[in-house]
Amino acid sequence: MSTSSAGRWAVVTGASSGIGAATARQLAAAGFHVVLGARRLDRLTELAEEIGGTALRLDITDADSVTAFVEQVPECHVLVNNAGGAKGMAKVADAVEDDWRWMWETNVLGTLRITKALMPKLVASGNGHVVTVTSVAASEVYDNGGGYTSAKHAQGALHRTLRGEHLGEPVRFTEIAPGLVETEFSEVRFSGDKERAAGVYRGITPLTGDDVADIITFAVTRPDHVNVDYLVVKPRDQYSATRVHRRD
Ligand code: NAP
């Protein structure tokens, strides 16, 4: 039997696109009141109207924005740490510091800020749940990906540390580590170069945002005593971060 979601509040960061938007939709369909956070408020507002949720501007790299956001969230049973991404691909020897700073600020410090700010509400809910979307890049490294893999490793370490630190409290922690998901991720990584972004998914059937959202929804609707700790999900065509079968 799954836990009832009626009357429970879920916060989804990065809900303006991709995995986050799909998760907001599916959690609302499961009965949660969803608070959607991201920087593009126009997109959030449209989706919030569709699913009966609340749209709030949020920049997780800005401490004041996080504080203002959290003040407007009356309750929090579920936090989905989804906002994040990659910028560029370069050897460590050629690393662009601004790209690394963006990735660390967003994936690592952003996750820290919002989780820290919402933790009192998650504990007070009596049955809180933190889901963090890391990546296969949180456990594997690949050439030219050092900025992203190091940030995702750190985000995973932060998340797994929380699981131990809150043991005995009424909060669950789930890490979801996806492989290739077709979203705006690669367009952001390659600064809007759509052709290069499309090449990432060439000749394979990638995951969709909905495939990952489905798994997040499964994890948060298990009975209260069931903690799905860590779940890796990849397309059938993907063996690892570096090995993909392309049909062309
Ligand atoms: P996406 O379509 O680019 O979505 C990223 C989301 O993060 C957007 O909603 C964006 O919203 C938000 N975001 C970025 N910076 C933010 C900030 N400073 N403050 C608040 N929100 C911010 O990519 P996605 O694939 O759905 O990515 C979601 C998560 O999955 C990321 O953590 C990513 O690292 C991870 N992931 C993706 C893949 C993949 O292959 N796609 C694989 C493994 C893991 P705004 O721009 O409106 O702020």
C-alpha cells in the first residue's frame, strides 16, 4: 500500500523544464500540492495553472532568493532537488573557471541552500522526504566532463551525508541517478547549440523527463517506513556514462 499524498506539499526545484516539470505534473496527479521553483517564472506560472500548484521564482544560487522562496512555502513534506545542469565540456587542463563555478554553485551549493532552508519544515511535517536528482556522473567520471562530474559527485556526497545525519528523524532520503534524458540539459551545456545538443541523443532512445518523474513519484508514495536510498536509471541503449549503443 502506498502513502496517501492528499494534503501533502511538495517543492520541486527546476520545475520550469525537463525532469522537474514532468515531476511537478506527476506529483500533482498523485495528489500533492506542488510548489514550483525556478528562475523562469512565466513557464512556472503556466504549468502551475495547469496542475493547480503554486509558482514561485527561485534562484538557488542566490541566498536571498532561497530565503524569500522558503518564507512563502507554508509546509513541506517532499523536496525534490532537481535544479541543476552542466556548462561546457573541456579537459581539466583547459577548464573554464566560470563554467565550473556555475556548476558548483547550482548543483552543489544550490542543493545545500534549499535543503538547509527547508529541513525544519520537512522534519516538522512528521514524514518528510528529500529526493535529489544527481546523475550517473555522481559515481562515474569521463574525459572533458570534470566540472560536471565533480559537482555531481559532491552533490551526491552531500545528499548521502544527510541520510546519516537525520537517521532517527521522520525524513526519508532518495537519490535518483539518471543516465541520458532528453531535456534542455544539453542545450544549456552547449550554450544553445541545438545541433550539438541533438547529437548527444543521436541513434539512441533516451529517457524522457516523464520516465524519471515516474520513478520519483514511486519513491515518494511508498509507505512511511520504506526508504528507497539510491536508484540508477538509464536508457536500454546506455551501458555507462561513456558507452552508448547508437543505431546509425
Ligand atoms: P533542464 O531541462 O535544463 O532543466 C534544468 C532545470 O533547472 C530548469 O528548470 C532550470 O530552470 C533549473 N535551474 C537551473 N539553474 C537554476 C537556478 N540557479 N535556480 C533555480 N533553478 C535553476 O535539464 P534536466 O535534464 O531536466 O535537469 C534536471 C536535473 O537532472 C539536473 O540536476 C541535471 O543535472 C540532472 N540530470 C540530467 C540528465 C540528462 O541527461 N538530462 C542526466 C542526469 C542528471 P530555470 O532556467 O528556469 O531557472
